[in-house]
Amino acid sequence: MAGCTPHDGAVTRDGFFDPYEENNRATHRFNRALDRALVRPASGAYGGAVPTGLRDNVSNFAQNLSTPGMAVNHLLQGDLRGSGINLYRFVINSTFGIGGIIDAAGAFGVTAEETDFGETLHVWGAPEGAYLELPVLGPSTERDAVGKLVDLFTNPLSYTLPSPERHYARAARVAKRLGDRGRYGDTVDSILYDSADSYAQARMIYLQSRRFELGGDMDALYTDPYSTDGGTAGADSDEAPYADPYADPYAE
């Protein structure tokens, strides 16, 4: 399902495949208005009312609850090591970490091996597809949008947690998102409210960051819209435009 849209020439000036740009921009305007009216104020209130240590505990708890789902995705990717590390972290943090509010495994030097079903699709060979901006969830691609949907069902805890604890888990995930919005507030504000074109800036940062995260060849994936032969900016190029992922190519 992911990435099945054929390239029909809808490549942007910064080299990304965005055939749904008009609809994406409308969703971006909605997301930015939602952030301005609700998310940013809520994150500020959350950060002001909840001490840093307690916010970290909530984030650790939410992260711990997502660990079994990441272990499942590692298994689907054929990565037994990553799956084992995440299962080990889940056991240690759920016991010595008091249900995950303390990152005990991290204190032992065992860091999380983060992944998701979007990466699983990448490992299976599914193409990235077109860029999408999803309501509330923000930047994505066709492949990652499918991944987000499937991730709702890959975590075994979704089927085993009783009703009250399941609600606590959802609340912790929302609180973690608010904490992250506050922690990276200056960067998010710069992209959404200070960029000459916040949509293009968010699209570029997301796609370049996601491709790097998945271990892709950035030179092969990046189409140079200014090359004389319409090719890609390869490793032998003297200079790739917009090499800095945080530079705003639309700024005057």
C-alpha cells in the first residue's frame, strides 16, 4: 500500500516528491492553528505546573510502554539483537524502574533501540512514496502513514493491559508529547512561525531527518533541482544545495 503513487513530475524545487501539496498545505495550516491555539499553550502550562523530574518520569513511563511494540518491529525486521535489547529494557525498567518511571536500564548503559512499522516497511523494501502532512500527527510519508496505523496494533500491551491502566498509558503518551513540545519549543516555533515558508521547511527537515534515521543514502535520495542534467546530487558533487537541513531555502 505504501509508496505506490507513481512520480508524475510533482517534484518540488528542493527535490521532494509532493503531489498532494495543495491538500498538505491546508492540513499544515490546520496543524499550525491547532498548535498556536491549543498545543503550545498546553505544553507551556504542563511545563510550568509539573516539575522537570516528574515530566521525565512520565516520559520514561510512556517510552517503556512502547518498548514491546518496538521489540515486535525488530523481530519483523529480522533484527534479533534489537528485539532482545528492547525486551531486556522493558523487563528491567518494569521491575527495577518501578513500572518504567525510572530508566533503570539506561543507568546500566542499555539504551533504547527505537523503531516503528514505517521502518519495518522500509526494511521490507517498500518505497517512501509521496510526502503527506497528517492532521494532528504532522509530517509523514505514504509509507510512514501506513506504519503509524499498523503500530496501533503491533504493541502486545494494547491487548493485555486492563482498562484503567490502558487509559493511564494514553494519558502518559499525550503528556510526553506535551513535554517534548515544551522541550523543543524554540526549534518548533522557529520552524512554524519564523520560517518564510513553514510548510516547506517542515517538509524538508522531516524528510531529510527520516531518511538519515533509516540509514538511507542521502545523496542518492536527494534530487538536485538545480543540476544541469536533472540528476541527483551525488557524493562526487562539489556542493549539494541546502546541505544544512535547518537552512530555510525560501528565506529572502
